[in-house]
Amino acid sequence: MQVYLEKGLIIFERSEGGYYYDQKGKKYIDATSNLLSSNLGHNHPRIIQQVAKQLNQIDSCTLIYSTSKISIEYTHKLLSQIQGSFRHLFFTNSGSEATDTGIKMAKQYYFNKGQPQKNKIISLKGAYHGSTIAATAASGNEYDKRALGEEFSTFKQVRAPNNSNKPLNMTDEAWVDECIREMEDKIKSEQPETIAALLVEPVQLSNGVVVFADRYFQKLRSICDKYNILFMVDEVATGFGRTGTLFAYEEWGVQPDIVLMAKSMTNGLIPMGGVLVTGEIYDNFCGELNSTKEFSHGYTSSGHPLACAAGLATLECIVQESILNQVKEHENQLFQSLKVLESSPLVESVQGKGYMLGVNFNPNLYTDDEFEWELGGVIEMLLKKKGLIPYYEGEGKTIIAPPLNSTINQLMEIVEKIEKACKLVEQSLKLKEKSRRG
Ligand code: PLP
């Protein structure tokens, strides 16, 4: 906070396509698509047009006790585009709310089945599922929980097959098997009849963009089937084309029971999130009046008509502009070009999938003896000066996630700017080393 207070933030005034403009008219590449929310770039004319049209029809309509034509239209459109047997969507306003909603749903699903003790949530170490209380509890970052007390006894985390903590000399396959074994052991030791859901991200965005093998998720699905546990997948960051399919789980060949979404659902225009469920889960909440089966949960403005109009237009644009094909066509070139950065002593690893990449700087290298500037933070500062906005998470982890409709030249410009920033820091470190030696 002190750094923010002293240095201030860049104040953006305007956005268009893959760019932001500050108050002085300086142009910045938005290299994270507004933190993976504006997958189709900013101020997309068609999305803006449809939202403006909607504004003249109905400006707000709560879904707590009513519904709107546009929210029904959007839901039908989304369900028609989605692979698998999903039948219903519960609207929220954000990804964190989607996580909390999914968790409450999973717990009440078993409560309604007469198994109230089946209420634990298992998630993966290194995960990020949001900032509300339950989402924080399900996330893997102990630092974020430091002030929250001990109310998390129904949330457990298990190691995931992250390449960076793979034991030496172990093959990728064996590492997946080892982590699957740990998951099963944990489920057995906690007792399966106390576990409601397993919650996972297809790619761990906030953990340096960690990608797992499809096989890992297929095995997790089997474990969930074996122990009668709901398989809940957090697609808040990966959804809406980021990895080259509408949702990342489509590549696994197995279906989740619950899918969480938000961010680029409306291309970032108006906040919206959602929880997708199968018919079997939905039906479990239907009962006679006073049966206590209802899901007494909701947010006043979720499923807002303007957000649904933006969502509908976003889905139409993804299809009509062949966005998924564009990602498939260029993802390899983007990845390989960034991967070249691994030859720099500053970069530990480049990893990711689709247009969701992590450049992980050496967290133990500092650029200034006196102030101990973290390397990733320095690169972020340089990039901003050069007109590029990355997302630096700390501990060396930098996220690059350009809009999915970027041209190849725009993608390469991002790579070039990062390369140049690395070279600059490398040179300054060498100079310092020389002057130290005298
Ligand atoms: N889940 C994942 C995977 C995320 O990446 C995020 C946000 O970055 C969230 C949940 C929380 O979403 P929101 O910030 O919209 O609450």
C-alpha cells in the first residue's frame, strides 16, 4: 500500500481494442485483457451497441422474485453453446460470488439428500478461487487467510502436480500419479462421507499460470465418481475462449458437475458471474412448499439485464468472429516466442496455455542492494513506462493474457517489449556487478 500511496497509479481515461489511453493520451497495450475480463478487447462496438439497445428496453430487474426476457435469452444461448449435460445457470455478480454460490450449493445438495455431514470442500494447493470468505478458504494461499481466524475446518487442500515442485528425476506421468494418490489418501483420511465437492481450476492463473495434464483431471473425475463427490470446476479465468475452447474442461473428455464462471462472460463490460449445474443437481433443490429444499441464496442485481445483453453479444461475437480458431492458430507462436525468454538469467520459467501465460522471474534476484527491488516488480515498472500493462502478482509471477482477437503483430509487440525490459535489467545488473568488483 505504501508504494501505491507514494507513486500513485496510472489513470486511464479511454480504452479501445487492445489498448488503454491515460489522461495525457499515452497509449498502453493491455497485455492482460483487463485481468482476463475483456477477451475480445475493449469497447467492442457490437457489444456496446447491444447493451445500449437493451438500456432502452429494461434498465434493471432483480432475479430474486422475478425474471427478464434477456436473462432467459442469454441463459438459453449459453446452454446451447456448452458441451455436456448442463441445464441451469445461477447468476452472480463476480467470480468470488460464483465460488461461494457453488460451495453453498454443493453443501446443500448433500444436506437435501439427508447427508448434512457431507460438507467438506477439497481444493488444490496454489489455487485462487476469489476473495469472499468461502472463496478465500478454498484458495491455497495461507497468507490471504492470516487474519481470518480458524473457521475453515471444512476446507482442505491437496498438492497438485505443479512442475515447479516435481520431485527430482520423476517423470510427468509419475508425478500426476503421485498427486492422484495423495488426493485419494486425503479423501480416505478425511472420510468420503464428509466430503461434498472437489474444486479445481483448469489452469492455476494466480500461481504463475500452472497447467496440468488432461489425464490429471480425468483421474480426479474418476475419484469423484468413486467416492460420490461433486466435481466443481472454476472457469472464471479460463472461460470464454482463453485456452482455445469455450471452456477449458472441454479438452478433458470428462464433464464437471458444477462450473463457475465470471470475468469475460460480458467481455468485462458489466460485472457478471454464474454457476452452471446439471439437471440432477437442480432437481435436488426442488420440493414441496416448506420442504426446506430451496436454495435460499441470491444477489439483488445478479443476472442484470445489461450484463445479460453484454453476455449475449459476447457469445455471438466469439462464434461469428471465429475467436476460438484464432487462439488455436496463434497460441503456439505466442508461447514459443515468450519461451525464448527462458534463456535470460532473469527468467525461471515461461508456462501456460492458449493466451494465458506466466513469465516467472527469479524471485531471489534483486536489482538494487539498497532498496532490494523485486525483479518482477522492476520489470513491471519498466513495461508500464514503455506502454505495456502486465499483471505482476509478486514472487516473480507475471501474467500475460492478451485479447483473443489480437493480431500476430500485436502479440509479437508484447513479446518484444518484455524482451527489451529483460535486456535492460540484465545490463544494469552487469554494470552493478562490474562496479562492485571495481
Ligand atoms: N476464480 C479464479 C480462477 C480467478 O482467477 C478469480 C479472479 O481472478 C476468481 C475466481 C475471482 O473472481 P472475481 O475477481 O470476479 O471475484
